[in-house]
Amino acid sequence: MSRVVGLITVYYPSEKHMKTIKKIAKQVDLLLVCNNTPDDKIQDSIDNCEIINFGENLGLSAAFNKAIDMAGIDWDATDYCVFFDQDSNIEDGYIDRLVSSFKDIATLCDNLGVMGPVYKDEKNGAINLPSSREPIEGSNAYIVQSIITSSMIIQYGTLKKIGFWNENVFLDMADFDLCWRLSENGYKIVVDSDVILSHSVGEEVFSIFGKQLQVWKPVRNYYRIRDGLKLYHSGYMPSNEKRRFIITISAEQLLNFIMVGERLDRIKFYLKAIKDYKKNLNGSYEKYR
């Protein structure tokens, strides 16, 4: 019988994040907690949970890959991996619904690679359903280009076929990279609108000319720009995503410099992101300060 293994990355987890860990652990066969906090260990003993204290910030991709490798699990190709970040908020029975949905959609959609829910933004209550989507007949699910990390579900065998997570992408856009590589290998990316996850996106929302702009901390912008430029030149980033990346990054940086706080830090991180991309640097910004 296929197992359900949860994986979650945390960074200086708060009490709220620890509650999320305990919720997830109750709903899976095993939860692997990837603690990226450099100078602190999670000492809690949690049932059904293996805590891996890396002692450094590995980001998302490397942390997930190392946890999968270090856990000592005798993986089967049909085992389910369900990925989370610490900003996820699940309800009782959520993962059972997610796995059941994956199984149902797999009967309706050839080459299902990865599936996720639709997301409810905790800040404004908005349901985020991708604008570009193709309905799957007989369901309320859609084929899309990409989904975000939180409660992304994929079978171990599929993940292995594409070489797991791309460790050249530290944090932001690692989920998009995974989806685009799946598409390159003939797999479908799906969201199911019958499964909803509450999730916090960005540090705050900034409104201009009626449009909502996600505002990120300066260091998060560093990763988005540096690793986004790598994907831009990867050869498998979809052309429409290339256009969106250039437009979004350009607009965000202009507005960040003019209208959002921490302007000097934002300029510094922006310039360093471009410089470090040209140097082909990977991993945490802290390594190159």
C-alpha cells in the first residue's frame, strides 16, 4: 500500500508553525521536518514526525532533497510526497481529501505529474485560481502551467524521474521550476478547485492603480531575481512565463524603489542578485555577504 509522506521546511519556526507541524503529522504516515534554522534545533518530540536539524539554511530544494535521502525510507515509486512550507494552514482531514483527489484525477487525466489545491489568501480571503487553465472533464480540476509548493502532491517515482528538486534554485521559483521540468517530460500539472488551502503569500499586499502587488522582504527579492534569471535562461521556462517574469520583476523593483520601505536595502539586494547570477552562485545569500 502506498504511503503518504509529508515534508515541510521551517526557518525560525514560531508556536503557530509548530502547531501546523503537529496538524500535518497527524494526517500522514510520516512527516519529515526540514529545519533550516542555522543556530537553533527543534527539540520537541512529535509523534509520527522525524525532525532533521540541518544547522544551516539550505533553502527549499536542497532541504527537501536531503530529507528524502536522509530519512532512511525504503521508498516505493507509488508513495506520495506532500510538500509544505511553514505558512500553510490545513484543516482536519485535508490530506486525505488531497490524496483522494489525486487518485480520482489520475483516472481522468493521462500522465498526471503533480497536483495542488486552490489557495485562499489569509490576508484578504481571495481564492487564487490560475487565469490560464484547461478544465478536466468530469471534475472541478484544471490543467495549469505551475502550482506553488504548499500541499503540492507527487508520487515518489515521478519525482525521481525528473531528478528531484533543482538545487540551483534556492527558494522562490523552486516550485515553478519543478512544474516546468515535469511538463518538459510530458507530465500534467493540475489544481483541484474542490480542495482549498489557506496560505499566506508575500510579506504584505501593496495596491496601486487597482492592482495587487505582493511585497517581499529585500532578501526574498534577491532570491527571486537571482534564481529567476537562471530559469529564464534554462531552456524550459515557458515563453509566457519569461515575459511575465521580466514585466513583473521590472515593475516590482521600480515600485519597491519608489514607494515601499527599506529602499536602500532593496536596491542593494537587487544589484547583488544580478551580480551573483552572473557569477553563477547558488545557495544562501549569507554565504556571499
